[in-house]
Amino acid sequence: MNRRAVFYLLLVFLLGAAVGGLGAYLADKWNVFNWHRSGYDRARGAVETLTQELGLSPDQQAHLQTILAETGQKYRETWERGRRENEEIRQAARQRIREILTEEQKPKFEELLRQIDTRRRERSGRGRSNRESKERR
């Protein structure tokens, strides 16, 4: 009975590794994780794809590049605006929490916030490093 449990546990582990590996391979092959590509690479890829699929003329390609560049700028502006708004909401919530804390709780809360902010900076820095390294490839 014990050998049977070990066998099934090993089987589940191996099947999980195989399915995970296959999934990662297919996601990479199908460019599921395109988020790491620069905006220029995505726009160039879109122009190439649409040119091949639709038979775009050089004039149409130039217009498409302009449209995609303008759209990318609008996306970046929207993202930055949303990031600033999220930070304002976060700070307002923190202030409201401070108002309900006792004087003994406030220093502990500030320490927790420092830890949370440090982890957030590490995560966001790590994300940028990964994207930058992949863009260089």
C-alpha cells in the first residue's frame, strides 16, 4: 500500500512537470508572453503581419506605423495616469488607517508599510530587469 502511494505521488509529480514544460514551450512558441517585447517590436510585428495578411501598400504601412505609434503613446499616458491615481488611493487609505490606530500601533504600522513598500519596489524592479534583459535578446 505504501509503495502504491509513493508510485502515484511520483506519477503525479512527473505528469505535472511534463504538462508544465509543454505548456511553457507552447506559450513561448505562440508568443503568449509578448509583454516583454518593446512597443517598437510589437508595432513592427503588427505592420509585418498585416502587410502579409492584407497586402498593405507602402503608403498604408506608413499610415499604420503612425497609428500604432500614436496609440502606444496614448496607452503609456493612460497607464501612467492610472499608476498615479492608484498611488493616491493607496496613500489616502493608509491615512485613514492611521486615524483609527492608537499611538502604540502607529509605529508598528509604519514599519509594516516600509516592508510592504520595499517588497513592491523589489517586485517592480525585478519586472523591469526581466523585460530589459529579454528585449536585448
